[in-house]
Amino acid sequence: MKNLLLQASATIRSAEHRTESRGAHAREDFPDRDDAGWLKHTLVWLDADGHARFDYRPVHLETLTRDVESIAPKTRTY
């Protein structure tokens, strides 16, 4: 149970930290997608007091083989 609470806390803090809307991470206060600032993976660590530390890693946009074509990211529209 403790692991689930820590995972939920990390997810919530990451969503608060990300100032854009992207897929399931939609925010009314930041309605637009921001590839220039947020095309990266968020990494988060929680200390014993629940404070979050953030870092990032790049998103790999190319496939690992030439058998499959890479698809560029784009805004979802419905």
C-alpha cells in the first residue's frame, strides 16, 4: 500500500510541475501542448518528507530499426 501512495504522490507532483497539456495530462491552466519546453520524460524522486526532486531525460523519436518508420509527434485533435 505504501508503494502505491508514493507512486500516486510522484504522479501528482509531476503533473503539477508540467506546465502544458499533453494527452492524459490535460490542464485547464495550460491548455496547449509545448514540444519546445516539454518534449522530455519527467523523472521524480520523493524524499522521506514527501518533497519532490525533478530531472528529465530526452524522448527518442527514432525507431530502433529501419523496419518501422518513425512518426513525428503532433497534437491530438478530436
